[in-house]
Amino acid sequence: MAYDTFKKYVEDSRIQVDIIVTSEPTKTAVQAAQVHNVPVSNIVKSLLVKIDGGYKLFLVPGDKRLDLEKLAMRFGTDDIRMANADEVKDVTGYSIGGVPPFGHKHKLETYIEEGFDSTRELIAAGGAGNAVFRITLAYLKEIIT
């Protein structure tokens, strides 16, 4: 169902990406990289973080971790944690492993973290744990801003 929602969002918004559905799971960055034969660093992880009672989305290269201590300093708060699976589903409309970088149930302030190679095509989740799409960093920035 979430895949269909994302596909409709892409079509309605006239976003120029092709969603690829595989029989193999692509829920983790490592799985997606293996299935699509790309470096893990080319995978976009969409991570939902609860900060001061609200939610923000962080797009992180597949080979990097999101440092909550650094984020706490960046946002000047100690009230910060990763969203749990229920919160992710409620806020984004997607389950962990299928959260795309845009097209969420609720509008989210989105941050692209450092480390993506702007010369390479990236792969991001497409609404389900076996759906992805390819996108350039420049086009991704254009869509989310």
C-alpha cells in the first residue's frame, strides 16, 4: 500500500524517477547496495529523528551513521532521539526500510547530511522494503527544497 502511495505521489508531482521493485529485500543500505550493485555510500538512508517534540528527516549516506550527540549540539537541545518504528509509520506513512526522502504523510523539514558523492547516481527507498529509485544529488536537493 505504501508503495502505491509513493508511486502516486511521484506521478502526481511529476517527479522524474523510475521506481524499481525487486523480489529481493532492499530494507537496509547494505541490501540495497548488493541488489543494485553499487557502493553502500550511494544509498540514501532516510532517518526520522524526534527533536524537541517534533520530527525532522535526515538523509544520510548508506555508509555513514547519524551522530545524535552532534545533532543535539547543532540544534541546541538534549531532547533528541531516533523515532521508533510506530512513529516512523505514523509520521511518514512508510515503514522503516521503505521510507523515501520525500512524499511523506506529513511535511517534514529535511536535511541532507554530508558525504554524498555529487558525481554519482544515488539510490533511495521507494515506499517499500523492496522498492528503490535512482536520483542525482542535485535533483534530490531540487525536490526537497
